[in-house]
Amino acid sequence: MNYREPNFNELFLSSYHKKLINIQSTHFVNNSLAKGGITSGFEGIPTSVPISETLDNDLLKIKIAESLVGTYFKNNWKVMLTCAALGAAAIFVLIKIDEENQKKKKQKIIFYKS
């Protein structure tokens, strides 16, 4: 049994539809303004996205890893900021406790030497 290769529209459905809507809206606005009528905006409206244009403009320029990391930080910045603040506070408290313990040890050593 031979299976066919899926096309761009089937692989990236939402991306394809967003690109098609963008092309159609640009075409509609440009034609409506140029010819001065709403019905003229619908004349010759594109019904599909050229594959070469889509591959060149969208897929090759997207940096997937950067967008995923950026999205993660954008969605979770409150939690990360809270964790950083609580971590800094905990480290500060531990440092102060350690300094107090060091002072007590020094006082005991001085007391025993006297």
C-alpha cells in the first residue's frame, strides 16, 4: 500500500489559514481602495497560498527554539519571579544564620582561651 505525501495545507493547517487570510485581506483592502468599491475588493481574491512563498517567508525564518523559550518566559514570568524572590530571601536568611554561627564559634573560642 502506498501512501501519498501530505501537502503543506495538511501539515500546517492553522499557519496555512492565517497566511491565506492575511493574503486575502491585503488583496481586498488594496483593491477596494484602488478601485473605490467593496465589490471590487472581491474580484480575483486568492483562494490558496503559493507554497514557495509560504516556505520562503514563514518556515525558513522562524526560529522555533527561540520562540518556544520566549513563549515559556512570557507565560510563566510571575512564577519564575516569585521563585527567584523566595530563593534570594532563603539564601539571605541562610547566610545570616551562618554568620551568627561563625560569631558564636569565635566567641566560644575566645572564651575558652581566656
